[in-house]
Amino acid sequence: MCRRSCPGCKLDWQINRLPRVVGNYKGRAVDLGKLEERCWPNMRKPRPVSVVMPVYNAGSYLAEAVESILNQTFCDFEFIIIDDGSTDGSGDILEEYRAMDDRIKVCHQKNSGVIRSLNRGCRLAQGPLLFRMDADDISLPRRFERQIRFLDKHPEVGVLGTWFERFSGEGKDAGVGALPTQPMSTIWGLLFGSPISHPTVAMRKAVLEKSGYYREGASYIEDRDLWLRMSKISRLMNIPEIHLRYRVHEESICRKYAKMQSLMLKKSFEENIHVYINGEVPKRSLDRFFNFFIEGRLCNKVEIQDAVEMLLNIYKLYIKKNRIDSVAHCEIKKDIIEKFLVSAKINFEKFPDMSAKLLIKSFDIDRYITMRRLFLKLMILILPKNLFFPSLRDASWFVSIHRFCLYK
């Protein structure tokens, strides 16, 4: 029980010291024991929120990550940390924090990998809501408060992520991760990778249990694999607010195991393509689509044409097969247009005519969105990096991070 920063905990501590007697309040008898249960029910019941964080040799960043959780505006949670056989002193750091705050529960184990660590932590969790955290990231103070409030209002949502801000080891900002904000556009994003950032996630434990937890056969893409299974029984989405700072460094899993992650992603892509398109798809077409739109590799004209036609066919079938509202449809169109514009830029020197065709197809999908994206890209090129025009550059940045917001 935290008696330092949380007013609720101080109230709970004071009430808990009172004897169980009957008092008088507004002319009626009040049992102080029941008053205790109403004021701070976590004394007799499990905490409503569980935070799970696996740790392996993250001593350089661990203090920032732990303190960002302890300093949340919502403070009634248990913090389960799985030390996966760290050898850099991370275990000692965690023990120091455990002695300072009894919300922290540290489990030490032999090195078993991130999936087993996550499953152990999730099974130990007692709260109906599970929050994920990585040992090298930083959660902003109102993250729990905002996500809990949203989930209380939307019981149909089982997995909720947020936008995030990337930053490098020197503390410099490296862009904003603005992810889809509607359930159907989030499922569309699963075609290309993970449309929900794993360390931003809040999920319902009941949905996680029905989905079978993290699958050990899905190494390096365990989050995308779980989202695919959870999407069959619940809704997934993000709230368009930045609540996490995502650290970009060379030792992160995404960079350290990029090749293995790519191989597993391709395998998962081939296994789940039937969710988006009916019938058999030639293996050659799947390879071309994956190489061009997911891997971003340079291809010849025939391969590019095949990949583009396949994407447009998947888009038409997905729109036809599902009931999609206008906001989700807008986000899907923006995603396709962004892919076309990026591909046109990459292939401009080698295939200028194909780049022109990709630009035309972008206008065919949605002229207004394409013009807006081109304008923003032009502003980024024109405006100086040393902020000679701070007001104009700030306005451009503000608009660009809201590229997935609603169009009225």
C-alpha cells in the first residue's frame, strides 16, 4: 500500500486503523468497516489494474521505465515485473524499487525469452485490466487514466493502444507513431504488420484468456499474432493521443532481430491472407506483394504492377466484405495512399513512369487525401530544420501527427 504520493492510500491507511464501530452520519448508523470497504476496496479485493513488464539486461533504461509507471495519475495497480535472467544488475535495481513500493512484485527466473516471461506475468495478474510496458520505454503520466476511462465507456473494446513518440538514445525526437483509431482500420493494418504498439496496450484479461495468451511459436511477432486471434472475439483500436515515449536504440528487439522478424511476419502473412481475400492466391503474387509493400524492396515493373493490383483487389474485397464506417474507410484510404506515395518516391529514379502511375492511382482512390499528403511532404522538404519559421513548422508538425484523425 502506497502511503506517500496517493491521497487515496493515505485515507485508506487512516480508516484501516479505526476500530470497527458504528457511528452516526446524517441521522443514520454507519458501520466504519463498510465505510472502509467503500472508500478503498482494494484492501479486501485485488487491485483493478495489473501492469506486466518483462526485463532482460535493461539496466541503463530501467529506472526511467519503472518511475514512469509509479508516477501515473491512476495509482491503484499492481506492477508485475519479470526479470528474465538479467546479468547486468537489473535484478538488484528492481529489488530496490520493490522495497520502496509494495505495488511492485518482482519475479526472478532463468532466461526463458520474452514470450514465456509475458505469459507468466499475465497469468500472475489479478486485475481484470492488463497494461503492457517495456523496460526501455517511458509511459506518460496520464496513460492509465485515459485508457481506463475509454475502456469503461466502451466494453466492446478488448485491446486498446495509443499513439507514441519515438526518441533516440540522445533524447532527440524521431517522429510520432500515429496508428489507426477505428476497429476495422486496425484489422486492415494487421495485413501489413502490427497496427497497435505493444508497450502502449491495455487489454482485458478475460479476452486474453479466451485467446490463449501469447503463442510460443510466434517468436518476434508475438504481438501481431495475439492481435489476430483477439480480433476474432473482440475489438481492437487506438486512441489518438500520445501516451508513451518509444526509445529507438540498437539493442531493441526490432533492430537486433529484424531479419528473423521479417521471416516470421512473412509466414504469418501467408497463413492469414484469407482474412482479406477469398480463394487461392498464387505464391508468386504473395511474394511480390510482401516484398514491395511490407519489406519495401526494389522490384521490376512487372512485380510492382502485380503487387499494386493485388493491393487494390484486397482493398475492394475488404470494403465489400465488411461493414465499414466512413471514418475507418478514410483511414484505410490514407494508408493505401501513403504506401503508393512512398513507393513512388523510392522507385522514382529507376522507374519514373511507374512512379507516375502510382501517383495517378493515389488520386483515383481519394484526390483530397492525396493532395493533403503531398502538401505535407512538400512542407517537410521546404521548411528548414533549424526552425527559421517556428510557427509554420509547428503547424505542419501538428497537422502531420493527426494524419489519422477524422475528416468531416
